[in-house]
Amino acid sequence: MMVLITYDVNTETEAGKRRLHKVAKACQDYGQRVQKSVFECIVDAAQLRQLQARLERIIDKETDSIRYYYLGNEWRNRVRHVGVDTSLDLEGTLIT
């Protein structure tokens, strides 16, 4: 399923800057960045639970926030993109 993850991490402190980096790294391990604080992740239910647990251990719930948008398996019909598209096909073959 496709899950869109957005986050806002308070970076007024050094600890906040470290949290921001950790949140981005966690999301990058499961998907691709499409905006500065927005990731598209194609995951199964177990992977999603792992990612959510990881993210929720990182953030400070008093100052930071994460939003999960569940687009499901038919996500292509729900996403419209305009402008430059530098994203990868997450369901295609990736050679690194």
C-alpha cells in the first residue's frame, strides 16, 4: 500500500536538528522523498507498523508531529502531479 508521510520537527535546538535527520533517514529507508518533509512509501502492514514505531520513538510528541495518509493499493488513481517529477518508480526494478 502507498502511505504518504509528512512531518514537522521543531529544529530550534540541536536535539531537534538531530531528530529531523533521524526522521528523514527512517522515512528514506522505506520510501522516497517527494517534498522536503514528505515521503511516499510503498509498504505492507508489517513494514508500516515498524516504520511508525521507529518514527514515534524518534519524535518529541510535545513539539513535533507526523501525519500518515493511507492511499492504499489503488494510489495511482488518487495522486496527481504537476511540474518537474524527479521521483523513482517505487514498484519498478531498482538497480543500485
